[in-house]
Amino acid sequence: MSPYPRQRFLDELERGFRGVLGRSRATVAALTEAKEHTGKLARSFGSEIGQEQLIATFLADVLAGLALERDWSDDEVEALLAVAGDVSGESRDVTAMRVFLQTVNHPRLLELPPRLAAETKLRVLLLLPHVTEASVWLWEPTKTFQPLVHMGASGATRSVRAAARRAVFGGDIPPRGLIRAVPILRADQPAAALVLRARQGEVEPALALGRETAIALGAVLDRELLLRRSAETLTLLTRASERRLQRIGLDLHDDPLQGLALLRGDFQLFRRQIVERVTSVPTRDALISRVDDLSARLGAVDATLREMAGSFEDEAFVKQGLEAAIKAEVATLAARASINASVTIEGDLKDLTTSQRIAVHRIVQEALANVREHSRASEVTVSVCRRRHSIHAEIADNGVGFQVERAVFAAAKRGRLGLIGMSERARLLGGTLGVESRPGGPTKVWVTLLEWRPKVEDAPPSPARIPLRAGRGQTVRAAPLDSA
């Protein structure tokens, strides 16, 4: 390769990659981070790491760092490979192999939604000349046998499905043609399959690459299954919680609200009696004014309780949609607390799962309740942004603020679990919740949920067979999970 000085080849890479990717904020940040990381490696290890390897590391950092922001196209990745090859002086296929080995085990991919992480690993696998298609098939005892992600032109054919099934369940039917499958292990047992379509004459190299990729996919599989279990748990907890809230709403309507209606009627009767029986005009006017004031206060309490009862009816919330529900919460806060409240919503919120919609709604609702009760704020802003692979909600106020750790500890000690409950909702969906505040303010609460569609809320369980591993000298046949 050309003897670029260390800093020069990094500058050359950054300039070439910007020409392909543009100058968006996310792109600039990813390129800067990749340059800093690669530069540190170069300074720390000197000639022990060749520039070819550093160039592959740079490109792997960019692919992993922008996976959440960009929907990589084949043309973009090929253009980046061409830039890397021009700088390194190596052939396209050698550069692709280096990039594959760096990217397939990249730690940043563990931060992504499992499907996106798997897709990125398969994308760099398909950069190599040995494989034309790749897919990951996931098996669970109570679910159908379905592909987690598929990349390639042919789609999930019967032969691909059969190869995946054979990799997970075993069997004595030998593979045929160019399709091969490698089991993905979990706790030393096959729990998924990576299916490859090799190029003609490239079956053995394709299998070697498949085994390397399958090992890297193990952590992705663990996270996918963990999220599925968490989603199922959250679905059950959410349904129980929402049923309880709906019961509270009904109880409010049937008892306290009816009692308030009767009490307001008594006040109206009392007012008429004052008008009829009190002859002193100053005394009568003073009593009527006082009764009217108390009646107005009862009306405000009645309205508040009715709003609370309505907010507990989550079925109505699901029907009206998340955007309308959040705007209603903000409008209610502005009307009841005399706070200058604004809301900004970007992107389409309709394709979130029910659990995700409920989680975002309840977190915004709880954060606004904290603003109303504790912050003494005059302004609050709510922003909800639907990004390509995530949804982000943020609630910020200019109130008095607080010490976060001390407030959380004190609230938990008193049995008030608002912030803890918000964090748990986010955690069970694989997301994160953050609280930023200090005495004197301001305060910001934010939640990020990564895109993930587990399809566990509506799909009924289907019958399945437990996969068995054949011992030495044995053959185990597994019944098919579904039709091919």
C-alpha cells in the first residue's frame, strides 16, 4: 500500500467518506469518533497494527456507528469500500474481508435493536464474494418458526426454511445445492439458525464464514429472546395495571363523582333557601357569594376527578392514538396549572406496539404530574420524536429542580414509585429513561425506546416441539413446527 503517514491516511479516509455520506450531524459525529478511535490505536500500537487493519477498523466503526441513523444501501457500502481500498491499496475483496471481521463482532452493534444488529452483521457478510443470501431463523417453544431477518433476492423459500429447521432440530437428510445452515447456539443448544446461499463452488468458504457469523449472532439472539420475555412480562403487567386503573376510574365515577353531584345540588338548594329566607341584603349577598365560591370549587374538583377517571380508561387512549393523548395531557396541564405548556411531535407514532404506546403515554403523564405537583414551573415543553429505529420523548421544565438521587431514594422510602415505575416501564421494553436536574432547575426527563416489533401481544401461542440433540450414534427426528 502507499506509505501514508498515520494522520494523513485518517484525513484521507474521513474526506472520502464524507464525500459518500454527506455532512449531517450524525455522519460528522460518527466519522469523528471513528477517527479518534483509530488514531488512538495507531498511536498506542504503532507498527504492530498495519494501516490496512486500521482502515478496516475505521470503516467498521462507521458502519456500526451509523446503523441506527442510516438505512445502508449496497451502493453506499460499496462506495465506502472503494474509498478504503483506494487508501489502503488493497483489492476490494481483501478490504471486504477485513471489514467483515471487524464489524461482525463490533461492540456497538450490541446497543442496537436485535433485528438491526443482525441485519448489519448479515450486510457485511454479503460484502464477501462467497455468499449471495443470508437469513436468521429463530425458534421458540411457544412461537412459530420464522425468520428474524432475511437479506437477499430469493426470499424465505421452502428450501431455506427446511435448512433452518434441519440446523436447529437435526435430522439425517443431507443438505443439497448451494443452501447451507449453521446453528446459532444458546446455552450450548441450537436455538436459531443462520442460513446461507453460497455462490457456485464456494460452499466451504461460505460455511466457514457462516460459522464465524453464527458465533457473533449468539449475543444478538440472547438479547432478542430477553426482549421477547420482557415484552411478554410487560404485556401481562400492563394489562393488569390498566385493568386496575380502569376499575379505579369506574369507582371514581360511581362513588365520589356521584357524591359530588349530590353535594353540588345541596349547595344550589341552600342558595335558594338563603334567597328566600334571609331578609338582610348585605348578609344575604355575602352568604350567596360564599356559597357560589364553594360551589365553584366543587365544580373544579368534579372536573379534575372526571379528567382522572377518563385518563384511566386506556382503551379510549389506544383508540384516539398516542399523539392525541399526549396533546390532551399537555393541554390539561396548561389549563389546570396555569403553566405555559407546549408540545412538539415529529414522525409517525402509529406503528408502535401497544406496550410501547402505553409506556410513552404513562411516562409523559407521570412526568407532567410531577411538574404540576412539585416543580413550581412557569414553562414546560414536551417533545416526541419518531426516529428511524427509535422513539424519543422528552419533558423539560424551568422549575425549582431537585437532587435526583436523593429524591428517588426518598420517594422509594415513602412508597412513591413514580420515577422508579417510569424507569421500569422503559427497561422492560429494552429502552432507557433519564432524569437530569439540580436544585434551582431546570429539569429534564427523557425516555428512548428502540424500534422493536415482537408481535407477542396479538399472536396466539402455537404448538411446538422441543428440539433434541442427538447423542453419539443416535438420530433424532423433530416434528415440523409449521408447514414449509
